[in-house]
Amino acid sequence: MDDSSRRLQQRRNQPSFSSSSSTGPTRFRSQNFSTNPTKTTQSSNSVPRSNFTTATTPNNTRNPGHIRNRKSETYDGISQQQEEQEAREDVGSIIGTCPFMCPDGERAQRERLRDLAVFERLHGDPRKTSPSLAVKKFCRTISVKHVQASDVRPLAVLEDTLNYLLNLLDSSEHPFEVVHDFIFDRTRSIRQDLSMQHIVNDRAICMYEKMVKFHVISHQRLRNCTSSSISSLQYLNMEQLTKALASLYVLYEANRNNNFVYENEAQFRSFYVLLHLDSKNQQMEESLSYWFRNVPSPVMKSKEMHFARQVLRFYQMGNYKRFLCTVSSEASYLQYCIIEPNVNEVRALAISYINNCCYKLHPYPLEQLSKLLRMKELDVESLCHACGLKITSDDGENKSLPTKQTTFSIPKGSLQSYELVGLQQ
């Protein structure tokens, strides 16, 4: 047998190898913390998609109240050496031990750099603070592999920190945009600490609901601010609102036990639907038709979700009468905070319909228009002027809107907020 024949025979006799690897679904570990001791949290079959930050620390022990970080899949192109390196890094999630709202090292460094917000300054001194004033800042470039446990706040400290921050929300000493900027940054830091520790229990759900509520209220209150940078603040607030909502929905699913629904879940789910009223909102990436498939049946049947779907349908149809009537009679305070900008848009749309469609020889009574738009008569007059329309009055001082005016135009920028008559706060 010549050399080429022997080599061919050797290749045929060699065993063949195939590269394939797969892992089973990642499962949640049971949680130690619960706001209701009688409620048993059932493990989920698989980890829902989440935007939580992956956080592992080589030198920390595992905590049974936290979720272990696991690799979801091993790909064929990864070498064995890379897999072993990742396995060494994947040893568990960090357990925070910092007893203060801000770690000692960060507090001292920020004193040296005079990097203290007005709410953190001791007696107004930009170089001095205290453990009862300083709050840990959000750090975008944090390296979770090298985080020390002493720099991460445990759950109880995070709860106290959040309550402290939200108590500042009604502060009248500073403009709202200043208050918002401080709470905005520090709540992001709280979410970061929760993510690094993989805390997904009922107490974390309560905290996320409070943070979502902060962003929803800010969505309304920022519209009344006059700062030159208010548009960027509104955009950033909306961005964090949608991210916090997405994380909250993941937490709901992670703690789902059969058909159990959290007390506030229906209302917080309705926010996602109401945010679709704004066609300019670039944060809402997932279509509603797909999103509805993942909403639990009890939530879909709730009055909160029914209200949100009705309002969205009336808005898309241009049915301003039923839209305003439904909002004024059924909206909760938080739902109205989201809807309010659209309420004024619908009112302007109604005025344009009346101006274009009514008879020119029959001016539209302002008193009747105020009832239709659920506004005070003075506010209706102000809105008509903002839209470029004139108001007339007869000898009895009854005011009317002359129709067929060609000067109508939607005001540039955001419309002024007017009270919605009949709104149940």
C-alpha cells in the first residue's frame, strides 16, 4: 500500500467529534424576604427577559435571598478556556453591607471634590456633609467585578434611603427641576444596588412601584417648569420611567404564584397602555398587540386596564367627547398625570372640529363649549385665543365662538395645562 492510501485509511479509522452544548433553563432561587410571611413565592420555570445589571463578585459568598447569575447558553464558538474563565467569575451575587445612605469612601471623596448636592450640604457648606444627608450617586461606569460589599447598601438601607428621597419630593425650598434632578439620580443608584444584589422579592416590587410613581408624577410636574433644559429633563425622565416599568413587570412575573395578582399591578400595567397615547414617544419599543399576550388574564379584566384601553381607543378615533368624559369620571391621579398632555391636545382638536363644521351664522356658545370640553369658561376663552381664534360677546355679555375662522392653528410647543372639571382626584 502506498503512502497516500495509508493516510486515507488512517483518516477513515479516526473517530468523529461533534461540538454541541446546551444548558437547561435558568431557574430562580427562593427568596428569603417577603412583605407577607404567609405568602409562598413559587420559583419561576425560567428567568424572564430583564434589563437588570449582571453583577458578580469573586470573593463574596452566596445569599439564599438573592438570585445567582448564570449563563443562559454556551455557544459552539467559545473555547473551553473561555468557558472555564467565565465559570470562575460566575460564583454568586454580591451582598451589600454598607449601613449608610452613602458609603464612607464616596462621602469623603465627594467632600474633597465639593461634589455635594444642595440637599447633602451640612449647614449649606459645599465641602461638608454627614451620613444623614449624603446619598450614594449613580455611577454609569461601575465595574461590578471589583465592587466591595461595603460599597453596596443592603435591602433595609435601600428602603430607608428611598423613603428619605421621596420625602423631598414636596420640598418648596428649591425649584422642582432641582428636586427632580437629585431624586432622579439617587433612585437610579438604588436600582443599581438592587440589581447588583439580584434582589427580586416583594419588598423590591414595592420599591419599584414607588420609583415608577415618582417618574409618573414628574412627567406631569416637569411640564410646568420654565427651565431652559426642561425638554431634556422630560426626555430623560420618560426614559427612566419606561425602564423602571419594564423592570417592575419582570419582578411581577418572577414572583408570580399561579394566578396571583399584586394589589397595584393592574394600575401599573395600565401605565404602559396610556404611554402609547403619545405618538412621539420613542421609548415604547414593544407593540401593544404583542405586549397584551403576556399580561395575566385577571389584569386584562381589571377596571384599570379596561379604562386604559377605552381611553386609547377614543383617542385614536378622535372621539373627544367620550375621551374627556371617560378621563374625568374614571382616571386615577397617577393615570391622569400621564394623560394630561393628551387632554389638552384633544381639546384643541375639538375646537378645530367645531370651528370648521358649525354654521357660520350661528356662533357656538362658550358656556356650552366649556361643558363639552369640561373646562371653566375663562379657560376655554384662553385656549381659543391660544389657537388663534376670536371670542365675541352680545349685549348680555354671553360669549360665543364665531366659527369658520381661518386663523386657527395649534400652538407651537406644549399647551398650557387647564383643569379638568369633574376629575375625581
